[in-house]
Amino acid sequence: MGSSWRHKFRWLSLPLAVLALVWTIWLLWGSWPQLRVNLPQLRLQWLLFALVGNVVAGYCGFEAFRVLFTRMRPALYTRTCLAHLYFIGQLMKHLPGRIWGVAYQSATGRLATLAEWVSVTAVYMVLTTFFGLWAATVVLGSMYHWSWGVLAFAVGALVYLFGWSARCFTGLFNLLRRLQQRGLTRLCDALRPFVDVDSAFKWWVWCWFVASWMVYLLAWVGYGMAWPDLTPADGVWLCAFYTLAWFVGYISLISPSGVGVRELVFVLLAHRFPPDAVAGMAVLGRITLLAVDVILGVAFLPFRARLHEQHMTL
């Protein structure tokens, strides 16, 4: 039912994405004169700082993925081979249809089944989204008052510790099995390694995700230092807004990587900041994330040959 609905209204994706982009451009049109003045004044060393920070955050995200994958299939791939599968899959998410990344991982990393790739990707996506929203709410709460930040941190920690439980997974399995579809049954079987996990495993996952998002927030300090009209605190504040916009674009399913939708939501959330700065951050944020995927994808591309050798020996 859901699949047929998406297929029926797929033709709306491109017009809606274009409409979101046009609306964003219209909202920011008045900022062009100031934008033209500030762009030549950007501090390039701080833009480089932001790029390096994004690359480090992206790699920390991979380490979180590796911890999850080795929980499902221990010692199946070396770190570099798994990094190749992960980062090339990340790069392919920019193609129309996010499934291409998982399809590449399944076809190239054939020692794991498609259901296993889907399951570890699903768990990783849920955790990435959770930690991103957690970081954004802690930042935004702290900006208003430190007590709100502490409350947001405490609530997020409790949700992580007690929400990831066998009871929650059992309820999810029961719901999926009622649909009586073979693919969902295989997915439930593949998710079983993540059901009963100990505190040490949760701690390692927590460490890598927190490290990734802390470095990402620090990278946005670089944006604040690079832009003439912003401060480091403004960079962190805008990072929180951009993360919320990323989430909305991620779940919108309207366009590849939420293009258009993410920028529109970011502009609406950050309306209190100078329009030229918001426009610049929207563009820089998108370009930087794409650049990170390209840099890390190219860096680990040569390990495809080593991946093939590992397949031959197993």
C-alpha cells in the first residue's frame, strides 16, 4: 500500500523540490547585495578548519557504523574494506533514490546478505537521527538557559539507555511480522544481533556518535569565524538549526538528500540571523557535506581491490 502510494505520486518529487528551491531563493533574494560584499571577505583558513572538522566527523560516523556492523558480522571485513563499502555508499546517496547506496554495499560486499545490510543501515540511520536531534536540542536549550540544555541532555541519555531495549525491539518485530511479508521477516531476523546488547556495546556506540557530533559542532565554529557578521556562538546556533533542517529534508523523501527542502527549512528557522549569512551557511553547509562524501569516498576507493582479494580468500 505504502509502496504503491509512493510510486503513484513519484512524479511530484521533482516539482516539489524545485518549488522549495525557488521559494528559498526568493526569500534570500534581498540578501544578494550584502552577500556580494561579504563573500570576498571570508576567512579561508576558517573555512578549511570547518572542512577538516566535517571530514573528521564523517569518519567518526563510520566508526560508529563499524561497531554496529561487527556486532552483526564479527571479523567479516577489515576496517579499510568496510570503510570503502560505507563511504562509497554514502556518496551514492546523492543519486536519485537513497537505496543505491545500500544496493552497492550489498552487491560489492556480498559476504553479508541484503537483509543484513538493510538492517545495519536502518539501525545506523535511526541512531544518527537520534544523536543529531539530541545534539541540536541540547545546543538550542543551552542557548536559552543552561538548565534547558542540561534537561535536554538528561532526557536524551535516558531515551538512549532505556529506549534501546529488547522490549522495544520485540514490539517492533511483532508489528512487522503482522504484515506477513517475506522481506520484513528477513529484516527481523537480521536485526536480532541488536536486540540484546550490553552496556559496554552501547557505550562504544555512544562514544563514536557523540564524538562525531561534537566535532561537527566544532566545525561550525569555523563557519562563524569565517563569516564577517557572525561569531563562533552564532556558528554553533546555526549548526543546530541546520541539523533540524537536515532531519526534515532527510525524512521528506521529496528529493535526493533533501535538496531544496533542507535549505528552505533552514532559512525559515534561522530568520533572526542576517539573510546573507543564512544564505551563505545554507550553500556552504550543502557544499561541505558533499565535499566530505567525495573526499572520503575517493580516499577509500582504492580499497575495492583489497575487498575483492578478501572475497577470494573467504
